[in-house]
Amino acid sequence: MTSLINLHHRLFGGLEKNGHWMTPTLARFMFVAVLFSYYWSSAKTKVGDGIFGFLSPSDGAYIQIFPKAVEAAGYDTSQLNAFHWLIATAGTVAEFVLPVLIVVGLLTRLASIGMIGFIVVQSIVDVTGHGVGGADLGAWFDKASGSLIMDQRGLWIFLLLVLVIQGAGPLSLDRLFGRSDHNSAD
């Protein structure tokens, strides 16, 4: 048994020693590989025309963020008020800025907390506004692992929590600008 434990320590000791930089670096890589294009494409559907299109959210932005309010307004988004504009504009800007900050590793912990909030709000709107339910809503501790909300977005949030806890890792602007100390991985 002792030789088996020693073999285990030899095999995995290097991973454990390097986990402080490897885990956040791989978390950011997976964010880029899985989520960056998803959020960037979604954000592009929300901007209006021109260079300041982010200040004039598209109808799609309002439909995605406020589906019931847009329906109640007869799909005439000009009937919505300043609150709707502010939320749609802030959401659109966040959907562009937060993923970029994570990719380059700048203010990574704050950007990851922002993305977690974004995912929570996105999920609430999907359930309450777009009617996502049943198998798409899913449940934890069941045999199915592919539901949109509980399973996929739960894993997305876990990935971002790794960055909140460990920071961006050594290949980041946080590290370059000295936003870390000897006990931190950002």
C-alpha cells in the first residue's frame, strides 16, 4: 500500500506544485474556447447602427433582456422607458467588456464576478421571460448532464469561480501590472 501511495505522490506531485499557475491559466483558456465567442456574438446582436451603436440598443437587445415588456409594448421598443434603455445599454457593454477583460487577464477577479452576475441574470430572464423549463432547466444530482441552465451554466459559473479565487495566472495583464502578490495567482 505504501508503494501505491508513493507512486501516487510521484505522479501527481508535480501537478499539485504547478496548480497555482496552471489552474487559472487553463480556466481562462477554457473561457476563451467555450464562452468568449458565445458572448461576443450575443453582444453583437444587441448594438444599434454606427460607432456609438452600443448607446442605441437594437430591438434584439430589448427582446432578449425584457421579453415580456417588449411583448406588452406590441414589439415597439420606442414605448419602453429610460430604465429599459439603461439596463439594455449596461448589459450590452458588459457583454463586450467583461469577456475581453477575462481573456487578457485584466481585473480578472472583478470581471469574473461580473460575468457570474451576468450569467445569473441571463438564466433568470431565460426562465421567467423566455419560458425555459423542463429538461432545458434541468436539475442537479440527476442522471442527465446536458441541461441549459442548471448543468451548463452551473459549470460556467464554477469556471469563473476558479478565476475569482485564484486570479488570472501568470500569463495576464494583472500579473504584468503587478496586481498580484506572492500568495496570489493573478
